Amino acid sequence: MAHSPEVIQELTDKTKIIRQNILRIFEASRMGHCGGTMSLVEIVTALYFHHLKLDPKNYDWPERDRVVLSKAHAAEAIYAVLPEIGYVPKEALDKYYCYRSPFQGHADRWCTPGIDYSGGSLGQGLSFASGMAQAEKIKTAINPPDLHVSAGNMLRSIMSFNPLYRVFCIVGDGELHEGQNWEAAMFAGKYKLDNLICIVDYNKYCISGPVEQIMPLSPLDEKFKAFGWWVKEIDGHNLTEIVDTLDLANNLYGDGKPKCIIAHTVKGYGIPVWEKVHMHYGRAEGITIALKEGREIYG
Amino acid sequence: MVKFNKYVQIGPPAGTPAATQAAMDKLVQKYNNIVLVLEDMAMPFELDWFKKNAPERIVECGVAEANAAVIAGALAAEGFMPFVFGFTFSAIERAYNQIRQSILIDRFNVKLMARDGVWGDLGVSHDIVEGIGCTRVLPNLVILNAADVVEAEKAFLAMADYIGPVYFRMEYSAPNPMRIFTNDYPFEIGKAYTIKDGKDATIIATGYLVTEAIKAIDILEKDGLDVGIIDMSTLKPLDEEAIIKAAEQTRAIVTAENGTIIGGLGEGVAAILAENAPAALVRVGVEDEFAQSARLTSEKDELKDLFGLGAQDIAISVKEAIAKREKFKLTRKK
């Protein structure tokens, strides 16, 4: 399903605002997980501004789509989105890392409206997302949706059949080294969690070097496929591809397969100095130069 | 009120299928959000009920405890009350960080039932000494440990009524405890129960060791000593008030637990005593070593002597505590 250029243009404009917000976060905090945050911008923009079922007035809506940010160190990407939805005031952007701030160092369900999972200890998010997806299955089994329809509109009703909510899980590539991810992959495959969509932010770099050197992951697609997942690889900075693939994954609901979207991204995307050194964590002098550069590009 | 009915009868081990089954019978009627999160360990309770009436509420994770703990956290986040069952070494220690990150930080309503304690037939891997110590340090976690079948059932029901994470420590492998409590025993999370008051010393025991403490009192009675017993069924939060009161009354405290004395009940009591009511203290427990297999009752008795967990050991420790009190010149409240 192709999208109109207007939709894509609108989302592209949003990514600019999100990048501005991220710059504002870093300008106030003078430090942060910049690389993994910048590589996520297009993905979270497509999710929050096009895809997710959510209620801007009620972040706790029971039927909202869940987002589990397993790579919780990249919470800045979602922190930059939340004020745009209206879950937190925009001033909170200046309070990243601060005491009593809604924007804690790592994503924290307890402190931040709109965060569904407290992460930070890597490799657990996919399990949590699987648990939430399984909860949806149990809820639906206990209270089945009303499918009683006349023969005439049967087809339409089947096509519009949706889960109570979907669960989107964003995992980093480095954290896929954690064995627990594969326990979760096995679990999701077993329980046919087609309401679970895992997005791998495949930016190819860990803290201390290229993922393939530290501990090779490839072939990543075959790994997920072996556990019974539907897998698609995309360019994680191409909004058209992201939006189309998310739609496709949605439309495949009912096939009994958890979905994995492997998004090839660039660490530090959008800020040339960060892209060049695959910056993981910026601070002090380095971040000042990068932020100056960022402001020149994004205003 | 409950009578101190010592030596009434020897019952089945606390927290056995019998006790949990009886409690679960009541719970499935009361709560319709209970989910069993299995780790290839058959739940000792109501599995058949769930299979028959609510198969969708059985979530089998296989031998993957780390995943299972997080799955349980997520199910709780969605409003369910997951029960996880396993051994301490697997369900708790294998998934330690997962419990911390994905259950405790957000206080998810997960009930962790795990077998703990040194006497066992399964050997050093499965019979755990450090269960209390390794969990007591975790914020947001309530730790319960029942002394007999009646208390196990009541603690189980209270655990379900409490909204938040609980570690229910089960000493399946310990010898059969006495039937200590009658059905009108008013169990409450966080409240220690004074089984008997004494003026010469107080034993603060938990789990199976309450039985040994009761036997120890009989031994000490013959020596003319009036010794009290407190059943510390909630290991976290500890009932400070009861500990301070006992310390002021007797100034000689003995703690007794089925596990290592490092980080366990004894250390918890020691901290409260040191800060609030100085008293002579002797800790009964395993002295910084691992467990061993023991199948026959006679062998279990041998292990009891080896680890120094029997009534005789407790009685000796009480005398030691009293001697210390005299040495430290601590005076009792009149």
C-alpha cells in the first residue's frame, strides 16, 4: 500500500521537529546516548504520528497500542515525541536526567506518561512485549470480541478485525547478544503472537565497535525466521519504506506469526560528526561541537 | 486467640501442595485474573482446575526462567496476577536481574513461589542456603515464609490480597514441622507472631526452624529457663516493633533460620537491635557453606546436626546469648 507524498512529507517535517527536540534535550543535559537515539528518529516518528492507536488525552487508555522500548537508553527519541503528542509539557525536555523529572536516564514507566516499559537492563524488552501480547490474547480469549455479523458484511468484518491492542517492541542490535531475546522469540513463536511487532534498530555498532566484530549477529533475518517469525528488512531512515512495512505487518494480523522488521540504520543519523565516529554516548566538548552542527542543519 | 499448643501434631511440611492447594481453591473463586506462569515445573496447585476451566490462563514458558519472569511482569502490567513457581536457584536467582528490572521497579503484582532451604534430596544445586539474603536486599519485594500448614494457607491468601510483588519462600525439603497454629490464627503481612512470651531469652525463628525452636524451649524449660518464641513469617519487611519489644524484655535474642546466616533473618534482626535496642544476639543458621543431599529422615537429622540447626543447637545458643547478656551487662526491662 503506497502512501501519498503528502503523508510522507508531513512525517518528514515531523522528524525535523523531533530532531530539534532531541537537540534541545542534549543542550540542557550536555550528555546522552546520542547515537542510538538519532538512528531511531524516523522509526518513532512513523510509529507515533502515523501508526499507533493512542489517545492524546489518556496515555493510560487500556486499548492503546503498547510501545516497549527495549533499548531504553535511546529513550531520548521517545522523550522528544511525547511533548508533541501532549503527554508531557515541552519544558520537560530541559529536565532530562534531572531529579523528579519525567525524563529519567532510561525509560521509566513509573515516571513518564506514555512509557509502557521500564528498561535499561538490556535484552528483556522482547520478553516484556511478548508478555503484553500474550496478555492481549488471554484477554481476548476471556472476553471474545463481538464477531456476530450478518452474511452480507461478513467480508468487511473479517478484514477489519483487529486485536484489542498491538505491541511494538524496539530492540537494538547490540542487545540481541543477550540470550533472553531468543527465549522470547521462541515464546512468541509458540504462542503465535501476531499482535507483536518487533523493530530492530540495526545501526551496526555497539559501544566498543562494530557489532559484527564484537559478536556477529548475521544472518539476523534467518534467526528470527527459524523461530517462526515473519521478517522484513528495510531502510530504517526511509519513511516510505517504514510506513509501508508497518502497514503490511498490520495487515498480516491473523497469520499467527510475530513480526520482525529489521531496520538498517546509521548510528548518530542526521549529525555528520556522530555518524562519522558512530558515537554512542556524547558528553563535554564533543557534544558541544555536534549540537552546534545539528542546529545549523535543523534550526 | 491462638493457644500455644506445642506438640499438638506433626503436620505435613509448610507450603506443601496440600496447603497451597487449599488456598488456591479459595483464590480461583475470588480472583479471576490469576495466571500461572510455568517454567516446566508443574504447579503444585490447581493446575488441573486451570486446565479444565481456564486453559488460556496457563502460560508455559519452558525451561527459560529469565524470560518467564519478564513475561510474568508484563502480564501483571496488563492487570493479571501471575504466579510463578520454581526453585529459588532457577525462578529467583537465574532471573534475578529480570525480577529487579521487569517486576520490582514497577511493583508489578507478581507472586514468586520458590523452594528454598538446605535439607533436600536434590543436592547442592537445588537446595539453596542464600534465598533470604539474596532477596532481602531488593526494594519493593515482600518475603513470606510459613512455619506450618495453617500459616502457609493463610500467608498464601494474604499474599494474593496484597497488591505487589511477593516472594513466597517454601521449605519443601525440610522435615515435617509441627502443627503450630489453629485456624483462628490472625495472620498479617509484616506482623510477627509471639507464640510464647519469655523472660530469660527470646528465639526469633522463621519457617521450619520455628518447630525446632519450640522443641528447644522444652529442653530449656528443664534447665529452669523461661524462653519466648517469635514466629517471623514476614522476612521483609521485618516487624521491628516485635523485635524491639523482645529485646527490651529479655536482652538475649537468638535468631533461627533454614539458610545461611549471612544476609538472612539474623542479620536483619541484628541491624534492628543495634540501632534501637542493644541485646545479646546469637544467630542460628548455616555457617557460610552450601547444602548437601539427604534422603532418609535419619540423614536429614544428620544434616541438621552438621549445619547446627536442631533444637539442641538452638538451646545451646540461647544459653550462649544469656551468658553474653551477663558479659555485656545489659539490663532487662522490669
